[in-house]
Amino acid sequence: MSDILQEANPSSISECCGDNLDPRTPGVCFVTLGCKVNQTESEALGQLFRNNGYKVVSTTEKADVVVVNTCTVTNTGDAKSRQTIRRMVKAHPDAFVVVMGCYAQTAPGEILDIEGVDLVLGTQDRGKILEWIDQVRREQQPKSSVHTIWDAKEFEELPLIEEESRTRATLKIQEGCNKFCTYCIIPYARGPVRSRIPENALSEAEKLVAAGYKEIVLTGIHTGSYGEDLGEDWNLARLVKEIAQVKGLHRLRLSSIEPMEFTPELIEIIITTPTVCPHLHIPLQCGSDAILTRMKRPYTVSEFKELIHRLQGLLPGIAITTDVIVGFPGETEENFQESLETVRSCGFSGVHVFPYSKRKGTPAAKYPDQLSNKIKEQRVKDLMKVAKESHEEYVNQFLGQAIEVLVEWVNSEGIATGHTRNYLQVHLPPREGKPWESGELVECVLEESYLRLP
């Protein structure tokens, strides 16, 4: 569940900004917890509401409909979701409240029991949300439309997102996961692998480029599994090759890919296609073979390191980020030291560090040798120190070099913020004469001051 672990932060909540429309237009507001897949789905549903006469408003404005998109990657995610639902019900007592997402899929009954919730959707049939709202309003009875995720057979198409910003667009190409790592609940929330029909993915990529987007990020629940359900003709490598050829596309970025899914074909496309960004997220999860086995991860540390060093040799300067879970049940001090050494030896540009969180419904939650929070907290600190050193070492090699920055936003003081092709966040000081513009591609020499806000 690499994409989930890469992006998810159960305490992170995104709230849609308001549209400037007629105040008599019905309003809908979204609160989204968790990963970028959730973010993408909320944005698509926001477009669906717009297409049907609604305006998207902020959570501080009057809303006729409130949609809470939940996370369940950890028990903390569940608690955050419940707190957020209750907060939104209290803030909008007259609104129709919809709860959807991963927590809704795994525990619809718990959510329907929360007073003020009108409709519970899971991770399917989101495209029918307006129909469900109309039905519940007619029947005047709270309802759950959640059904078993294992019945899902096809990728659910949602509306093309049409925003004013024309910088980076996320293109979801895949849903579900067939792997069952012992710590992960996501297969139970998202179901089996369903790949998007390639023609639909390509068509959306073309529309996004035509709309002015400079960069497309391919994402999914388990992105590297793309094509598993489409037969022998399609896989991730072929889709990347096809999308990279879309005329006018400046950057194509790949989200998280599991280490065992880097086929020779995919590696060849990554290193030979200029449009593909030299930035990969490859989840390690643990740098100890003993713990990887307990996690049910299908690779060894030596296999992982061989892949990393091969990619770095084929494409010097490539940014490789990763995930590491510390404090997994049974992790000894020796196991943890092995993880530290593995991280040191890989030259990562960034490391996302997660303390293990017991997740009800997963095998690891029943393991008897759970570690204390105190041990996990200390190990997080120790690994974060190594991660910071690795990041600084990676960044320093680019100081004084010419880089390309895609400007994503400009603040009131004229400072532009954006990312390089290898995903370094850069802050450019105000430009004399013509101000920076969102969506602008800028060539500059990287200075240390650009890596932090003034």
C-alpha cells in the first residue's frame, strides 16, 4: 500500500475553497482526510456538483451539502474521521451530510450511528452521489449505500477536474490492491485491482494538457499494478510511454511504485524519456529482512538496494524517496539498526517515517510482541535524523546548478513557490518588472536561500 503510506497523514485535512458565484446557488463543501487519491476523488466530485448547478464553498460558508471524505489507514485516521464528521454536523446543522471514503467503506454502521449523518458512501458509486442524495431526501431516512468491496470489477470513472490553476494535475489510473501486507487495511477498503481503460486515461491526459496543465502525476492505490486485470497488452510501462507522448506535456511524474514492479521495460522508459520526471517514490517499509518477512513484503533488503543503486547509476541525480515504518511488532534494536544502515546506504532524497500503528482487522494487530509508544517515538526521532542528513546530502549536489522550476503559486509578497523536476521545493524571490505567474516554467540557478521561505 505504497501510495497510501506515501501520502496519508490522518491529521491532515483539506477543505475546498469557495467559488465566487450567485449566493442563491446551492453550496457544497468538502473536507478530505488522508491521501492524494482521496484528494483527487473529492476534487472530481466537486466538479460533478458544479456540473449540476452547485457552487463549491469553504467550510466557513453556508453549505446545503457537506461531504466528508474519510481515511482509515490507521486507527488514528478512524478517530480523526469521526471527530471531523461531528465537527461538520455541528457547524452545518441544516446541511445534508454525506460521509464517504475508506473509513466509510470499512465501518458504515459506525458512521450511520452518528447523529446528523444522512448518507454513507464507501469507495464505490461516488459518481451517483447526487442520485443518492435525491433518494434520501425523498425518503427522509438516513441511508448507507455501502456494499461489499469485493464485488467491484471495474474502475469508476469520475468527472474531469476543471480548475483555474493550470500547474500540476493528478491523473488516477488505478484502484484497489491485491497485496495483503500484514499491517495494511487498505485492500479491505479499496478492494481488488481495477485498472482504468487506457483510452480513457489517455483522453483525460490530452484534455488536461489542452487545458494548460504543465505536469501530470499518475496515481492510484497501487499504481505499479496497472494493467494486471487488462490482459497481456497493457501494463504501467506501456501507459507511461503512451502518455509521455501527449503533445504539449512538459512533465510526467509517477507516484509510488513497489520495488518488485520495476520491470526492465519500465526502467528503460523512465531513463530514456525526457518527459518523465527523475523522481521516484519506492517504499522500503523496513530495512531488516526479518521484519520485511513479518510484514509480508515480497523482497529482501539486498534486492531493494540493488534496484536503488541501479537506478542511481542509470540516471545520475535521480530523486528517490521512500517510506519506512518503525516499531513494527517484534522489531528488535538490532532490526532497527539494520534499518538505519539501509537508509544511510541508499542516498534517498527524502524519507517518510511512520511509527507503526496497530490497525484493527489486520494480522499485525494480533501479533503479541507490540512495542511501546516510547520506543516507537525514539526510533522515529533517530530515523528522522538520518533522513534529514540524507536529504541535505542529496540537495547539496544541485546548489549552483541550473534547474527548471514549475511555479505553482505566488504569495501576496510576490514570492513564487514551485517544484523542480526532481521534486525539490523552491521559493523564488520577487521578480522585478513582470511578476511570477502560476504555471510558469522558470530556469534559474539553485541557491541555498531558495530552499526555504524568507
